[in-house]
Amino acid sequence: MKVEQIYTGCLAEAAYYIESNGEAVIIDPLRETEPYIERAKADNATIKYVLETHFHADFVSGHLDLRKKTGATIVFGPTAQPNYEAHVAQDGEELKVGNVTIKVLHTPGHTMESTTYLLRDEDGKDYAIFTGDTLFLGDVGRPDLAVKTDLSREDLAGHLFDSLRYKIMPLSDDVIVYPGHGAGSACGKKMSKETWGYLGDQKKFNYALRPDMSRAEFVKEVTEGLVEPPQYFPKNAVMNKMGYESFDEIRERGLQALRVRAFKAAWEGENALVIDARHQDDYSKAHIPGTIFIGIYDNFAPWVGALIPDLKTPILLVCDPGTEEEVVTRLSRVGYDNPIGYLDGGFGAWVQAGEETDAIPEVTAEAFEAIYKKGPVNLLDARRESEYNAQHIKGAQNFPLDFINKNMSELDRSQEYYLHCAGGYRSMITASILKARGFEKLINIKSGFKALQETSLPMTEYVEQVTEL
């Protein structure tokens, strides 16, 4: 028996590969199928099942393309109603894979179809649980992401309480927990940075698994600190439920190399959004006017999903040469299936063609300290509200990037604004969006709050974060 976690850091997402005696299972795959198909080929194994723990909200799964390419059976847990051929398993049903068994445990709460898969080894011993978004390390799945349900988040939290108490906690302490996500995912409030652990440790240290916890206490604590989920979450869940276009077609469409003239024509003719996916330092120094910065070298896909309301938006790309396919892949992972090409030769080609460029001025934390002490200054803190509440510079205005489309009206285009986030990535995205909307007096603070903490700027007292949402 082989069990491998395939972890994708930019989405904080874990897919899984299980193989036994020439048969394999993939659990919660990402959109691109090659890694899973190649992994099975290396073992000379046939992919028998694609197991889905639920209709994911934070990414588009690769289950449909995997079925098409391998003939594998897609499996969902009880109550799921996919709009395509799939096996909807019964609670307690057992699936044979080579010499091992996978038992279906219906664990509603995160969503009503949420299911945990219990892997039993060749000797029939409980070995591991693949919990999806039901149980994380240090946390549990948030109960406010279900699509089209008449249940409140409190109702769903009550179901989650029962699932954990009666399906998962009775299992042995030495069972391995393989969750669907780790720290950084918006599917939970405050997950551990570890990506797997033992159930016994979760019983000891996970706040939601306290043995003396009442249902009312559980509901209160699990729902405390939740904020509005990213706007693309329900849209991705619908795609996973209803079906979607093949990733291969999206990749072919997105990887159209356009010379400068064709790029400009597509920009105007398609009313496209242009995303500059280079590093924030490069974007700051020079970029194409009117473009939005969302760099590939950080949490690209989640920020695209949070900030671009229409998944069908035509998207053109400015990338470092050689990164175009990765950018298109990450767009597709969160359902942005209409990339229409990239600038051939990258930003350098734009400069060589003699086209106009723009820049976002920056200052160091030390330089800003001197500016701050000289008099009134407008300082925008682009971190999440939870980060801001934990500690911030006195006088700073919290302006979370997550909700920039809602909060932009609070700002005055005639004013000068300094911006910072934790390290410089989110504040550069913020600056690029504001500049594209007519704000001209913007200065980014390099290295963000991490650098500002090293100065003598007055700060509020530190308070530990209840949530990282």
C-alpha cells in the first residue's frame, strides 16, 4: 500500500494518491490531471476511483477530466447530487482498491454531502482518514459555505458536531488524519501549518474536539470570527456540482502568444482585464498603464478569485517568460476559464516597442517613519481585519484587500495614500487596483508591516488572533 499527499502551497490544498496491488485512488484532485496520471503510470497502476470529499468551494476539482482520461469512477458521499455520472455512495459503504478497503463515512457539517474516507490496510486495520474540510489539524471546516441550502450556519455547525463526535472521534488515536487543507486556506479559521497528524493529537489539542464540549459551545466557537467568504467560493462549488469545460481547452486558449500590436487589439476588442503576474518589485518599477498586479510568486489564484467578480472575464497576461503555463493553470484552478493569451516576450517586449509605461513609487519602512513623524499622513493597512485587530500602527486605516471593491468609495482621489500589508504583496495589488480606478497619489511601503515593526512607530498592543480569516 502506498499513500502520498500531493500538496499545493499556493492554495494550501492537499490531494491524495493511494495505490495497492495495481489499483489507485485519487482524492480531491486539482484541475490539471497530468500529475495524477503520471503518478499512477510510475506504479503501473490503474486509477479506479476519484473520491470527492464534497463539492469544493475554493478550487475547481479535476474529477471530470480524470474520469474522461482514465475511465475512473467518480465517487461522492451520501446526499450529493452531481449533474453528471458519478457513484453516490451510501454511509458505511466499502470500496475495494487492490488489497485495501476504503470505508465511506458521511460527515455532514461543512456541507451536507461532506464525507470522510477511512482507509483500512491489508490486514483490515484502520490506517488513515481523509477528512476533506470536515476536520483540519487544529481546526474544523467552516459551516457557512454550503451551496443552495435552507440550513443556517448554526444548523450546519450542529451537524458538524455530530459528525465529529459520532463518526471521527470514536476512531483509534493512532489513525492518521489527512485533511483537505492546511494553514492559509479560507475554508477554516485557524489551521495548523502541519499538513498531517494523528487523531489522538487532535483529540488533545484541537479546540473543536474537546471531550467535554457541549453542542451549544461547539456551535458558538466554530461560528465565531467568520467573515464573508471570498466571492468565488459559491461559484466554484456550482462548477464542481454542475460540470465545466476541459482544462486542456482552457490551456490551449490561454497559451496564445500575442505580439504587442495583437495584444493591444485583444485588450481593446475583447474589453479584457490585463493581469501582470510578475514580481511586485518589477511591477513597482515599471508596468503597462491600466494593468492589475497579481503576482504568480505568492497566493495568485485565491486573490484572483477574491477580486475578479466575473469568472468569464476575458483575461490577458503579462508574465515572466516561461511562467505562462503556470499562470493559466492557476487561473483555471479557481474557475477563471477565459484567458485569451499573453504578451509574447513579456514586459520587455512592451518596452522595446516604445510603448508607454507607469510605476508605483515605494519607500522603505525607515523613510516612512520619518514621514509619519513630520505630520498627518494617510496610511492604508491592506491586511485582513483580523491581522489589523491583532496589531497595527496607530492612526492607520484598515483597508482590507479582500473587500477593496466594496470599500473603495471610502477613499478620496485627491488625497495621497501610503499603503502597506504584511510583506508588500497585497499592498501592491491594492495600489494597482486603486491606480487603475483613478487614484494617482499612491506610495507603497516596501516589506510591509514586518519592516514597520522594526521601527519606533507607535503601535497598538498585540492581541492574539482568534481567526486568520
